Amino acid sequence: MNIKLAVITLFLSSAGWGLTWLPLKTMNEMGLDSRHLILIAFISGSIVLFPWLIKQFKYWKQSLGFMFLIALAGGFANVAFQSAIFYGDVIRVMILFYLLPVWSVLGGWLILKERIDSIRLVAVIICLSGAFVILDVWHTSWQGISWIDLLAIGSGMGLAATNILFRFTQHIPVMSKVSSTFIGCTGIMGVTLLASTVTAPLPANGAITMAIGYGAIWLILVTIGTQWAVTQMEAGRSAIIIVMELVAAVVSVALITGAELKMHEMLGGLMVISAAILEGTRSVDDSVPKVSDV
């Protein structure tokens, strides 16, 4: 296993995730409602991936429970993340999403029995502290936390659970698991739309075509790249390396929109990035222990 290839793939895929705000905000301006956008994008991705799911049936037919959990966790993570980016401030959402390393390290320790050494513990503490600084809880007393903030944090939890499930089920092909996450997202968004009493009309411009391409190409590529890479390394390390997503989002937003960060947001963001660098550049054993099939 080439750990360097996995790291490079993870960095590139994470950068792709960090730039997802561009098509989302563009389609928003074109009049496409977030719920319709997410549903169209993930239906498109599900259709593209479905042949692999059928072809690889023999590998996952004995693991229907795990496939359901992957669909549930991955579906929730994607719905929460896409919705938070669509409605919220991109930089704030991205930074709060990056509590992900905390959940991944803890989950890797509890479920995969991965060791938490002193460096990783320091990285988690810095990451959590950075999130507290960004939320400015000393001045807002938690009252400033919105439903969008909760979605951003929840999406990080969902992705951490998804990554751990991907690593725990290495006997199931990555394409099947990615397909399961897309189907899960489609199902969750479909139920949400059916339960909603508010309906928005579909725009007559090219937003729907853009949403199809966004799901069938962009989301598939970055999801496969990310999930293949995370199965090649420890859950805690992969979660912190994914910080490239945050860097790509912050830099692109600053360059394109001229957005300015508040002092506490810059400080908190630097703390989160520092935690990622601390973990991502340390020396580790390139060999990743195999997880027993369950």
C-alpha cells in the first residue's frame, strides 16, 4: 500500500470538497432550492454508481447491516454539509465542520482500537479549542450558535462515523460503499421533501443541468478519492489531513468574494489548521493494520 499516494489523493479530494461552495452558491443564485439541488445531485450520482453496486453484490450481500449504517451516516453527513454550505457562511461552516478530527480520533480509539498518543491528543485539544474560539462562546454564551452551526458540527460527526465504517468494512469494495452513501443521501433528502409543506418551483434555466453534473461528476470524484484514501490510513490521521478542504474553502472565498474574517475566527481557524499540520506531518508507521471482517 502506497501511503504517499493515499495522502496526495486525500489532499486533492479535500480541496475539491473545499470548493463545493462555488457551484452550490451559483445554483442558489440561479434559483434552485437547496433541497431540490441536493436531491437532484445525489440521484444523479446514485444512477452513475448503481452498476458497481449490482456488480459487487457478492461482496456486500452478507453485510447488509453495515451497508445500511453507511447509507445512514453518509447520507446524513452529506445532507447536513450541503445544506449548511448552501445557507450559511462558507468559512464558518467549514471551520465548525472541522471538529471532524475530534470525532474521528475518539471513534477510532473506541471502535478501531487505534492508539491516541501524546501528539494526537494535543492536536485534538488544539482543534477543540479552536472551535470554541471561532464560536466566541465567551461573549455569546452559546446563544450565538445557529441551526446552521449545528448542521456543520453534525455533518462532521456524520462523516467521522462514515469514515470509520468505511475502514471497519474493508472487505466491501469502496465503490459499493460510496454508492450506498449516495443512495442514503437521496433517501434522506427525499423523505425530507415529502415531509415538507413548503415547495419551491424548479427554475427554467440551466441550474438543473448543473446540479446533475455536480452530482454525477464532481461529487463522485471527490467522494471516491476521499473514501479510498481514508481506508488506507488511521481514522484520526486521515480526518486531520482532510484540513485541505478548509484551506481551499477559506482561500477561495477570500479571493473570490473579498470576505474578511473577524479576529477570533482567524485565530480559531489557525488553531484548527495547526492541529492538522501537527498530525499530518508527524512520522507514522506506513503499515496500516488490517481490520478483521465482521
